Amino acid sequence: MSNNGSITTNIDDKTSHSDYQVCQTVISKRFETLNLVKLNPKTGRRHQLRKHLFSIGHPILGDQTYGFESLILKGKGLYLHAYSLAFTHPFTNTHLVLTSQLPKRFTKIFPDFKA
């Protein structure tokens, strides 16, 4: 996977755009390599990030719908996490940024990652 890039494939016949940046890569016995990727959707299509990563051959770990059977982890779920959300409040016009730490299941795979 390239260190960064843009994906601009159509989803449901609508233009869609996501930017990505690889934050950390680790070697995996089962999967060869795993990447922790920062994703920045520029549009808001249904399952956009999942579909975009699948379209470039790098589906999200655990994605049963847009992934490869070999990347399904029984009982672990989808490895997709909204680390931060930024938006303008619709009533106060205040710019808000909400953040959340990575779940433990992420930090077990990427222990050296610092946000």
C-alpha cells in the first residue's frame, strides 16, 4: 500500500473521494503486513471508506461485506474506528473536534503508535 494517496471511485453512480495516509505498518504472521491507516472522506457515501479500501486491494481487517474471507477474524469485528470527527455546530457555528483513543484491540496490533 502506498504511504498516502487519494481514492476517487464512484459509489452508487455518485462521485466519491477519500484521502488516506499510512500511519504505521507491522509484520503479521497470518496476514504478511497490517497497516494502520488514517482516512479522510471528502464525500459521504454509504460504506465509502470500506468500499474505497477494497477497491485498491486493501480491505479493512474484519470486513465481512467488502473484504476477503482470509481477513475475517471470528468474533473480533470490523477494525474501523472514528478517531476524530470535526464539524461546525449547526446552531452555534462553533467548530468542534471530537477525539477518541484507539481501542485496545488496535493498540495490541500497533503498540508503538502515537496519535
